[in-house]
Amino acid sequence: MGIAGFEPSFLVGVDAVRRAHGARLAALAGRRLTGFAVVRFAEDGEWFADCPVVLDFDGVRVEVCHWKFDELSIGWDTIDTTAAITGWEDSGFTPEWSRRDEHLAPLLGQELREVTLLQWRPSKHDLAAGSVTVEFAFADGFLRIANGMDENTIELGPAGPEYVRHGLTR
């Protein structure tokens, strides 16, 4: 993708994600969301949802990226959001880091209460069944970075009944 420092390590399933990242995600509780970055195209401002969503909690950055129907990569302080995204010169598109997002901006400055892993379990068969979503609970709401069928999607508000909650401990 041409993102400096981005070396995804994709995991499948809530147990694998919890083993690899559960304690660090849980340790974010009590920190404030002090920044974020998403990739947008310079030409039209459209969000490029294939790229990681970077959240900064008082200097600890978590980088969340979904791929395929069930793979999730979580990184820690590796992506350089000040560096230009390279390798797109002949594509007609110019991806760039943006600190503008209508979903994330209202959460800036809020203290994180809890991080939970959610597992998608719809009542009917679904290709994304079993995929893992990372939910960030703030005093004024919830932010979920979910699998949007081979890309990230940002969801706000309480999670629906299709999600099974998996709490995290430090």
C-alpha cells in the first residue's frame, strides 16, 4: 500500500486476536483519544477504507486494519502518518493521511473506558460470520472498527445483537 511502517500481521478469530493483543488493548483504558489518522484520496476526499485506521491514545497508537472476510491486523506505533504514501504515481489517485473524519472527530479528548473484542454472529449464514471487530467504549458512545467485507468500516453507537462480546483483561 506504500504506507511507511505498515507491516500487517493478520490474525483470524477472537482467540488469536485476544492472545496477541488483548492485554495491550485493555491497557488503553483510562487514556484519552488525542488523535487519529485515516487515508483519503486527495482528488475527492473519499476515505480509502482498505488502509489502517490509526488511533492515538495519549501517545500510544493502535493501528487497526481488516482484510478479506475474517482477517484482522492490529499494530502498535509502527505507521508513520507524517510520511507520504508511495507507489501510486501511475494510478491516477493520490492517497494521503488525513486527520479529518466525521465519525472520529467528536470522540477526540474523550477518555477511553474499555476496549472489547466483538465477534460477528448473525442469525443467518453470512460470509463474515466469526470476524472480529474492535470496540472502543467512551463516556459518550462507542466506536467500532469492523470488517466491511475486505476493508474497514467505522460504526458508532451500541453494538447490535449480531455481535458476541469478548471482554479483555490486563
